[in-house]
Amino acid sequence: MKILIINAGSSSLKYQFMESEGGQVFAKGLCERIGIDGRLTHKVPGREDVKQEIPMPTHNEAIQAVLDIMVDPAKGVIASTDEIAAVGHRVLHGGMAFTQSCIIDDACIEAIKKCIPLGPLHNPANLMGIEACQKIMPKTPQVAVFDTAFHMTMPPKAYIYAIPYEYYEKDDVRRYGFHGTSHRYVSARAIDMLGNPEHSKVICCHLGNGSSLSAVVDGKCADTTMGLGPLAGFPMGTRSGDVDATILEYLMGRYGYDIKEMLNILNKKSGVLGISGVSSDFRDLDDAAAKGNERAQLALDKFIYEVKKFIGAYASAMGGVDAIVFTAGIGENSVEMREQICQGLEYLGAKMDTEKNKVRGKETDVSADGSKVKIFVIPTNEELMIAMDTAALCGK
Ligand code: AMP
């Protein structure tokens, strides 16, 4: 089934048009500067990229531009938009309402709206993408796939925060977790690579600009590092990860920040960027550290240390581990980062083959012969998961 996948942000919109069975990608691209002026980048495998400036006052014009280029005789890949069997939308926060993907109808839209307070930056943008598609292609079925849904199997002891219980009961305050579609995809691939045993314990390390770990028992999420929002866990590109809440009061008092300014610092100026003062990109940090920049090295050391700590915590929480998976920008591409994270994990039974580990962006078993715990590099494929869910819900 040919599926159009939409990931709408507040001023951008990524799309991918693909086959849900087998995952062949026909075209993909990006609309940028929506609401400002409008720019479209359209990519078709084997052809030169197309870049166009198209006015995009709202997401409606962006979706229209995507459909127009898809049917363009020279630049497109289909004869008519009727060839788009369904649309799958990435939605950030499904709150407690969504434990799995669902067909978009009025009730679904209302439920996504109710989750806006939990995902105030992303859910409104996701809704703009959905509403634009409904307007422009009203007969095409649409599906919402949530970043939080995979984590909804966590047991209460993993998702509850140790604050007054009424905030959970009345206000839905709990751990939700994100990157769920990625964790679902790579954990399923890992279980397949383990030979589909009846029972399995997998730790997934999604290490990108945003990063999270998950503990997956028998294919179901048992714990994850992100929380009510994507700020929690270990340090990321620009996000702090977990911090002592006392720091907020202390800094707000000293500098007169309000909570918005404080959260902006924790979201945009912290993480490895905050420690290093160099960059949020790990390639820049590697270069700077190699030239002797001590704070760049400290940022890398902190990241590695915290990932290692969570691996130990999850192995302990699950009572063992069968596979550790690396995915996303850093996890798929950084040979050094994977090697350093796995250094010293031999006590767990996880031994890496450093030669096999010299791989980028390719599904590979990089564990040493005889390693009790498998170490896998698995490129994530959230789009394929969204396409498969969409096809399954839309009938075929
Ligand atoms: P993602 O958010 O999954 O797209 O990951 C993006 C991040 O991956 C970038 O910010 C880089 O820090 C990191 N990255 C990509 N390629 C490499 C590489 N070869 N070595 C180290 N880090 C990389």
C-alpha cells in the first residue's frame, strides 16, 4: 500500500511517500519556512534534488505543494493523488488516551487536542498537518502514530513520579517517554536478530540530537528515560536531561529568570552544548576534543557516563539483558561513541568486537564471538513503522 507520511512542525513539514510492504521510498522532502515565505526540497532516489520557493502562508499550501510536485510529470512519482492510499501522521504526545496508532476521526482529533497541554510545542503543529490533509485530500484515510504510544506498557512503578499522587490522578502527571516509534522498530528488529525467542530483554539506545534509552521486556516497553516531556533522561545535544529541581529555584533567584527563560536554558542551551560551549553536534565535539578542548571532552565523557549508567540501571531493573541496540544519528554513525559506551560492560556479559563495530548506518551484529549479550547497530526506520501501522489500520 502506498502511504504518504507527514511529520508537521510549527514552520516545517517533512514528508515521505513509500510502500508499506518492504519499505521502498518513492519520494521524500521537506517544506520549510511555512508562515514566513516557503521553501520546498523534494528528493526522488536516483534523481537530482529539486529546490523551489513556493509561498506557504499556512500548512494547507505546504501540503498542496507536496501533492503538486508528487504528480508533476517531470519531478513527480505518481500520475494522480488517487495513488496515495492513506496518510500517516507522526504525532508527538498521545497522553494516556493513545496506547496505539489510530484512524483519525473527530474523536481522535479531540483527544489529540486534549493532549496539547502535555505537548504544547508539537501537538498544535501536528494538528495543523492533519487538518491541512483533511482539507486538501478529504477522501483519503488518515492515521495518527504517537511517539508516546509504545511506552504505555510501562508498569506503574516505572511511570509514577514520587510527588503527591493526586497530580497523577487529576492532572495526568507521569512518565510518558518519546521516540516510541523508533524504540518499537529497533527492539522488534533486535528480537528478530536474536532468533525470536519466547522471552527477551533488550536495551535500546536511541542516540541522536534528542536521545533516550528504553528497556524492552518480551517486546514491550518496561521503562524509558524521557518523562512527561522530552527534556528528561541523560544529556542530549542541547537538552539537560534530568537535573535536580533545586537548581531551577537557585538560578531563577540569582538571575531573576522566569520559568519560561529557565526552561529555554534547559531545552536549548544545555546538554553537550551547555557543557562544551562548542556545539550540540557530536562531530564538532569530536573535532574539538581531538584538538585538546577539555570542555568538549568533558561533554563527551558526561554523555558516555550517563548512557552507561542507564544501561546498568536497566539491566538491573530487567534482571539481565540479551541485547543492547544502538540507533539514530550518533548510535548509527559514531564508531567511537559506541565503543566507549560499551567499554567496561564486559561484567554484564556484553563484549564488543571493535573491528565489526567499524560500521556506519548498517544493520550489524557488532558483538564479539561468545559475547553473552548481543550488541547491535540497527538504523531506525520510524517512517516504515508509521507506514505499516497506517496500512494495517486502513484495511490492507
Ligand atoms: P538525529 O537526531 O538522529 O538525526 O541525529 C543527529 C545527530 O547525530 C547530530 O547532531 C550528530 O551529533 C550525530 N551524528 C551524525 N553523524 C555522526 C557521526 N558520524 N559521528 C558522530 N555523531 C554523528
